[in-house]
Amino acid sequence: MLLFDEDDIDSTERNSDGDALQTDVMRFIAIIAFCLLVIFIPIVQSIPREVTKKVPILIEENKSLSRRLTQLDAEIGGQLLVIESLNDAVQLKNKRIQELESLEKNLRTRKSERDQLQDALSLNMSKVPRLKEQIKTLEQNNVIVKNRLREIQKKIKVSKIFSHDTKILEKKPKNIEKINPPKVDIVFASRKALLELVQSDQVSIFLLISGYGFQLQYQNGNMTYRRLDQISGFRYTMPNSRIPGAIHRASRKYLGNILRGSPRYEIKLSSSIQKNLTNSLNRHSSGKFIITRTGGVEHEPLS
């Protein structure tokens, strides 16, 4: 009878081998540790003691430097914000500077315009005395012309212009029964002379009837009428008896549909003929004033 099983014996042998291997490994590690200890102890002993004393101080300094670095980071962040704010302020300032430069440019332009206007004003002011003298002279001449015109009108009022008729165009005063015959008679040299002056635009003939005004157009021997909205300028009334027959025929031809009763003819002299007539009236207080085909005025005493 066996006291031990073969399997149990094998298991015990395996455990014994593992324990022996573990013991050997631990011994090897212990030997290595001892060797390292032998090597590093002299090295550690060779380090000065002052250096070892400074290690805590350096650690504290490192901590202080770390805190200072953190503080500086915070200060730098604040400075960056200030710098950004300053950059915005600088940009705004540059923009305002540009606006001021633009305003200054406009101001220089306005100043230049003002100087030009000032020069023009000074020039005009220098002309004021001369213009005043001219105005004064013109006013004096105007007074002289008005006085002459009054004299001429007084002469013309005594008769019906271009008429031998003794009736005056104005209404008869009630307290006068008889009016003296005219002292002034203005006529054309002939009816042909009148037509020639009309054709050369030296004399204008107007026909007034039924509230309408028409001007005679005479060109190349053809007579027509042109309607006018208004007639300006000084005109004389001419009796129908002195109107050439050709004009009467043209009136009936073109205005026969509105020609009723006795139409009124008026004439307007050119400035040159009017000047000649005025000069002749100034020289002679009465008589017959004959307008020639050339536009001149001849005087004959009344018989």
C-alpha cells in the first residue's frame, strides 16, 4: 500500500522548484540593489551641502516666479484691452482728422469764392458813382424829353392828325360851341409814297374793327392782314379818305366777313421818320408837315 500518490509527489516537486526560483530572483535583485547603493552613496556624499540647502529656496522662488508670471499674464491681458481701446480711439481720431481736412478744404474753396465775390463787389462799388452820374444824366434827359413830348402833344391835340377835318378826336367840351381849325397837318407826299413806305417797313398800318386788331402785310405787291393780340407803340389815326384804294380793297377781300360800318385805320412811324417829324415840329409851331417817300419831313405853312 502506497502512502503517497504519484501525482501528489510531482506537485510537491514543482512547488519546491518555483520557490527556489523565486528565492534566486530576489537574491539577484538584492545584489543589484546593493551594488547600486555602493555606487550612488559616494556620488550623493560628493554633492555640496550648500546646494542641497538651496533646493527649498529655489522651489519657493519658482513658486513665487510662477505667481508673478500669472500676475503678469493678467496685467498683459489688461494692457492688451487698453491697447485695443487705444487703437479704436486712434481710428476714430484719424477719421475725424480726415473730416477736418475735408472741412478745411471746403473752407479754403469758400474763402476763395468769397475773395472773388469781394473783388467783384469792390469793382461794382467802384462803378456806383459813375452809374449814379449816368442815372442822374438819364433822369435829366428824361425830363427834357418829357417836356418836349408835352409840347408836341399840345401841338398835336389842336387837330386830327392826317386830316383836313376841323373836328377833334377828343370829346367836345360842353361849354365850347366852336373849335378853332387845326394849326398842324401831317400828310404823306402821295398815296404811292405811303405804299412804298409800308412795303419797306418804314410805316405800319393797323386796322381796328369790332374789337379786333389787324396789321397790313405788304410784300411783292401782295396785301394781306395778320391778326394781333395787342398793338404797342405810339400811333396816329388816319382818316379813311386818305387811305389808298388798294388798302380798302384788301380790307374788303380779307376781312369782309367782319368788316362792318366804318373801320378805323392807325399808322405807326419808324423811329427815323418819327425823329424827323419831332425835329420838324420842334422847329415849327404850325403848318403842314409832309412825309416824303425817303422818310424825310418837309414843312409848308398853312394857307
